[in-house]
Amino acid sequence: MASGPRQRNQYRRRRSGQTDYRRRLKLLKSGNSRAVVRVSNTRVVCQVVSWKSDGDKVEVTVTGDDLVSRYDWPDSNSRKNIPASYLTGYALGKAALAAGHDEAVLDIGLAASTNGNRVFAALKGMVEAGLEIPHGDSILPDDERINGAHIDDSYASKVEATKKKIEEAF
């Protein structure tokens, strides 16, 4: 904790490890909306957020729970694994295009940027839905992991059925 006359206290969200203000400023300077991806203990949350002078404004939100309630993702399946993250990103991409957002920058927050992780599975879903987000192809997970081959052989049919439901909704 800062206590001397030449020291400053850090912002509360920085002290608690919730916000990297340098990264946030770089994202805001781009002028584009942010495609925010957060993975919690139970689900993945994808949002399109724009900056306003009085605070951030969430334009579109899709969560892993929406896969179950709206798009017939089986209730027994995870809402945060790689296939669910991909489908959540895909649904967000379709919803964002329907709401008039065609480009964004990816905001992963404090998540680790490991190649092929759940955050980048959501990114792949958004890109395949038609949202323009700058990225490199080397960070995206391969199609076998997107289809859930590493989990179970029957996952591929569930992913395709849910993807078809999302396309029908938009």
C-alpha cells in the first residue's frame, strides 16, 4: 500500500486484479466496439460493448445458459467447454450482425492468451458468424476440438444441431 509523499494508491480494480488499465486504454483508443469474452466457473459470457462518456454500454449479450434455453444445447452438457464457447461466440456474432455491429476488437480481460483456449474458441465462433475481428489464425483451436472430438464422439452432432438452430434464429 502506498504510504509515502511520493507514492500513489492504485485504482481499486487494479489492486484487486480485476482490470488491466493499460490494455483497456489500448482497446478503447481503437474506436471500435469490444467483443468481450469472460469464462466463469459455470459458463462463458460473450458481449459486444461500446464505450460512452458516462460508462460502457453493453449492446449484445449471449451466455452459455442461452445455448440451453434458446438453442437446444443439451442441459447435461457443459456451458463453458470449447464447443460451448464456440457456439456462444457464434450466437453472439449472429446477434451482433443483426444489431448492426460488423466489426469489433477482442477483449479477453485478464485471461491467459494460450493458443486454442476457450476464449479463442469464442473468437472463432464470432469470426465464422461474420463479425470482423483482427486476429491470427495460429491462435484458433482446430475443428476437432470445436466439434468436441476430445470429449465424446457424439458431440459433433450436438454442435451441428445447435449451430443450425442459431442460424435459423437469425
